[in-house]
Amino acid sequence: METLVSTQTMESIDARAQSEFLMPAILLMEQAGVRAWRAFCEFARDRGIEYSKVLFIAGGGNNGGDALVMAREAFFSGSDRFSILLVGSRVSNSCSVQRNICRKLGFPIFEAENADGLLSSETVNLIAESDLIIDGIAGTGLRGVLGGTTAEIVKLINARRADGAFILSVDIPSGCSDSMSVSGIRVQADLTVTMGLRKGAAYHPACRSGWGTILRVNPSFPPSLLKNSVAVATLSDLSDLHVARFGEDAYKYKRGHLALLAGSPAYTGAARLAARSAFHSRCGLVSLCCDREVAAIAATESPSVIIQSIEKGKLFTASQLAQTFQAIAAGPGWGELREDQVIELMQSGLPMVLDADAIGAFSRVVGEHRVQGTAHGPLVLTPHPGELHRMLESLHMPLLAQESGPMGTFESFVESLRRVSVALEAVLVHKSHVVWIFDGRVPGNLPIVIDGMNNALGVAGSGDVLTGIIGALLAQGYDAAHAACTGVLIHQEAGARARKENGWFDAETLVSHVGVVCRWAEDGAT
């Protein structure tokens, strides 16, 4: 796992490198610019990125200075088809030095504003004619939204990207910050070369795509400062995926029995997907506990599943569930009016994962004070952004619904989801192209981030597959947080393999990769 930090923490590391380790700001700027340009050149060679006319846009702060060092490095490596556009009137001492060096070297330098303080026609033309733009306008020190001519420049950059130009941001896309609304104007980059440590703000779902590929370089920050930094989250990837290997004698009764409460006359496919993914995730037995009107169809579609049907108006009781199963997965294609059944699920005390319709029923019974939000066994909730918003509204948490949404900030997003998970003593899996996992059972636990960025996974039924995976892991005895993190990693890797093999795919195809990933993760286990 890799540490994610706040922009304020990274600023503190920069300041401490200067004060405690006597590293001049100009030295750090030199290393940042040189290493950033070299990282880009290697990236461009590997990806076959071609460009002919380069524009370095430099603000007056450290990011602007880094961009100017990159321009000088480009020049010394043989490039001469570039221009420099200067933005802003407040210039740091180190950045001023870099500006003067570039002038002495005779680089083509232009001011973004004309004498009247308006965006110059040269600025518009430079951006329109460039096919590689380096964004060094504003960095972690930004405290307010971008406005005036700077905002106009950012809009021109984004429009040029839409026309095919490649955008590289230095450290952080200009306009991003922990404390600024994620709906504000900001540069949309294809590549961000970030300094020191990865920034948590990069992984807000509303912002992630605007960072593009993220490369990390260290501009000579002392390792002790990086190692001992205060984290806001941890970034998990495929190297963290390990599942315990079963013995060859581990038949169905040793691999867990999952109660799956899913399906309705309109959505029988959701139950099939969840059941199949549970089996592919090594579950020994899956019982579909469903309404009688669904049972006949389900038995035909899923012959491997045990069908336990129930008459309309009846419930699977807490004691029935607790006596038979090791875990519960509920919600896929379930339909409405499931509140009484959810209360029984909670009272069973079994580990369970709630998705889709079950999340709505859970939030309503808790919001209506029919049951306490913590009156349950180990619980995993897997809402996507829309389900999260509706859940928080039902729980009478409208402020958290707003703060965790597209108008909030990165800080409010993390704090809101943390507070919800703590209040419910649950593991909260916020599903998106970037997945955030919060374990509220132990206050102070750092959230885990899994960087998916696979649009092919955004297909109908994908969430049902994840529910089946997590449910299977719970039935096998995994702790709720471990099951959630491992389940998401399996789901993401299955999606990556399906994309590589099939391009676009449906959820049935996704399921077919789940078992292969689980076997691979077994083989990698120690």
C-alpha cells in the first residue's frame, strides 16, 4: 500500500526540507523540474506520444518555477520548438530566478495579459497552436478558486485537450485543492507528475479523471520526512491481493454457505450474477432466498443454486438464517418493501453485505428508528454515489449528503464518509471508477483507495458481481474490511482482464474472470 497525503502535508514536508535539512527552495525546484521532464520523456517514449510544438505555462509559485526548469531541461536535451507563457503577478524568489535564467537563455517568453489586464491574443494563439502543454499555473498553495484571466486560460487548455493536445500538469492540476469545491474550474490533464507523495485529492471520484496517469517523483525530499508523513488514506493495488489457499480436501461444506436474498420478477438476472460470482469466488454453497414467484425462474437460470422460496408476506427469520448460513448477501434486483426482512437480517448477527435495494431498506428502517443503525453483525455497505446520496437523506444526514457529493470538497468527502461509517459501525464501500473503503468499526482507521479507472466495469450487473464476491469472502470467514478490500481488488482485476480480452463486456463475461483471478491470487499467497 502507498500513502496518500493532503496538500497541506506536502507543503509542510517542503518547508521542513528547507528549515530542518537546509535544502534551499531553488535546489528542490531544480530537482523537481529536471526529474519531472525526464519522467515525461520516458512516459512519452513508452506510450508513443508525439508532439511538435510545446507550451510551458508558468505561474509565479513553485509550480511555475518547476515548469520553467522543465523548459530549460527540454532545451538542453535538444528541443527548440517551445514557448513560455507567464501567468500571475505575484512571483516567488525562486521562481523569479528561473524566469531570469530563461530570459538570459533567450527563450521565447510571453505575458498572458496585455497592458489592459486582459487575456492577450498571443495567449490564445499560443495555446491553440500547441500540441503539448505543460501546466505549471498553480499548485498546492492555491487557496481560492481560479478566476479572471487564469480561469480563461484553463478553459482554453481544456478546450485544446478536447481537440487532441496532450496536457501535462506539474505536481497537481491547476485548480485542485483539498479545501476547494470539486465542481470548480481546473485543468484536465492527461498526465500529472506529482512531487514527493501522492495527493489524496487526486482520488476524489469527481477529480480523478482530470489527473490522467499519475507519476510520482521525489525532488530530493529526505526519506524520513516522506516515511513519517501524516496520511489521509492508503492506496491499495494488485500487489495487495492475496487469498488464503484452500487445501485440496476443502469441499463445499468447508468453503462457506451464503444466503443470497436477491431477485424479483423484473430482475431475475441480478440474482444469477451475484450467485455465479459467489461460486467463482470459491463459495461452497449458495442458497437463493427469494419470493415464491421468482423461485421457478431462478431454479432454471441457476441450477447450481439452492432455492429457498417463501410465500408473499412471510419472512426468513433471524434464527433460520443464523442456524443455516455463515454470511448474507442482499439487495441485487430485490425490489422495494424489504424493510421487515432487513430487520431480520440485522438481528441474525451474521456477517452481511448489503447492496442496491437492501441499502435503501436498511437506511429507511434506521432513519425511521425502527432499529438502531449499529444493531447488526459485521456489515459491508456498497453504495454507488446515487445510492449513497439517497441513503444519507433517509438517515436524516442531508449535510453529509451534500458534502460527499459533486459540490463538496475533497476534505468534506473523506470526512463525510468517515462519519457515516463510524455512526453505523460498518464498512462502507463507495463504488465508482475510484473505490473508497471506510472501516467505521475502529475510529481513526485510514480509508483505503483502489484506483480502478476502467469504464468498461460501469456495466449493468457489475455491482451484483461485486456483492457476490464480498458475500463469498464473508462466508469463508474473512473480516468485513478484509472481505471488502479483497473483493474490490478481485472485481477490479477481473474487469481489467475482461477489458484486455474482450474490450467492452457484459457482467456475465466479467463473472467468468472472477474464478481465474481468485486462483491466481491463491497461487500468489504465502
